[in-house]
Amino acid sequence: MTTVAVLADVHGVLPALEAVLGEPDVQAAERIVLAGDIASGPQPVETLDALTALGDRVVWVRGNADRELVEMARGTYDDQPPDAVSPWAAGQLRPDQVELLAALPTTVTVGDVLFCHATPRNDEEVVLVDSPIARWAQVFEGLPDEVRTVVCGHTHMSFARQVDRRLVVNAGSVGMPYGAPGPSWALLTADGVQLRRAPLDATKAAERIVSESSYPGRADWVAEYLLHNYSDTEALEAFRPRAEG
């Protein structure tokens, strides 16, 4: 496998997904890896249908939001919903889509690269670009020496950094990017990693979601996550209490 496009945290935002899938390097990639949190958002059914239509090129990894959708759809979720959209999204999924998400692995290893959602050991653990090496060593404990690159998502902020001779890549978020506007994704090639952003007209994307989605809170949702962009400073401060282990 020489080229891999990594798409994380699509969160059911179909216009953003289509923008990334339209990128020439995504279309040319041998594989498209979905690094979790795929469907929990205003267009869950349409997003899953668009991705399954791509066939065997897609490598699926389950995120915490996907796990929660399955539990909600099956009536086994017994916690406070993390947001307003997820219970609604769970109710929209077809039975085959619930089964698809339920069967997904939490990690996939290809060669010396491990793909996960949050960390290799936990689908909702938070580690940040500026987390201490000791914290990274904690979450990587037990990882085989053969794994030289770990690719994740979860925090919606793209970065690449070295951690004790391993490369750690966060692909950011397609549907709800923090730090800078525009759907973010990562391209892995034999020459290394590139952090990318796809062009997206946020106003048109918001209008489309309001028009096409039946989520009752869709206008407020697009105002917060498409028409507004949380800065990296805001996001890091919000996540920091959860990143301390």
C-alpha cells in the first residue's frame, strides 16, 4: 500500500465528505481509511451510503460516536447523550447500517502503521499535540515495536509529531474541524505524511444541510460547526482536563 487517504470524524456532514472525496489525491489513493466517528451528525444515512458505495477501497475503523450510535439504536445506551444530534442520528439508521457500525474494528494495522480513532487502547481517550511524552508513553504501552506510525482522529485537530521514535498523525476532522476552517484529512505516501484541507463553501454547505436534513436542530448545528470555527486554542483548552490521564 503506497498511498492512503485518512478521513476522521466525518460526523455525518455529507457536503464536507463529498469535498474531500473529490480531492484528486483522495480519488487516486489506493485506500481510504475512516478513522472513526463517521455517522453521528445531521446526515448519517446519506454519509454511510456514500462511503459504502466506494467498496473495498475503504478501510473502516470504529470511533466512540459510532459505538454510541449502535448502543442508542439498540436501546442499550444508559448514559447521558453526549449531544443532541446523536440520539436523533441513531434513530435514522437502517438496521444494516447499525450492523455495519457494530462490526467495525477499533484498530487496523497495515504494515507498520496502526490506525485508530482516539488511541490504540481506547476509543475516547484524549491525547493532544502538546501532551507530555510520559502521557504518550502511557497510551502506547504494550504497542508492538513493529508499529512505527500511529494515525488517529478524535480531537478534530490535525497534527504530526514524533513520540519516542514513532510518528503520530492526527488527521483532524472532515465534518467538524477545529483550529482552521475547511475539512481536514491526511495523505500517507512512501515519502511521508501530508496534512491537507479541502476547499468548502461553508455557507452553501450549511444551506444544503438545512434543506436536506430532517434533524430538528439542524439550523443551530450548522451555525455552531459549519459557520463558526473553533480555534486551536479554544479546543485545546476544552480538551486539556480530559488529556491529563
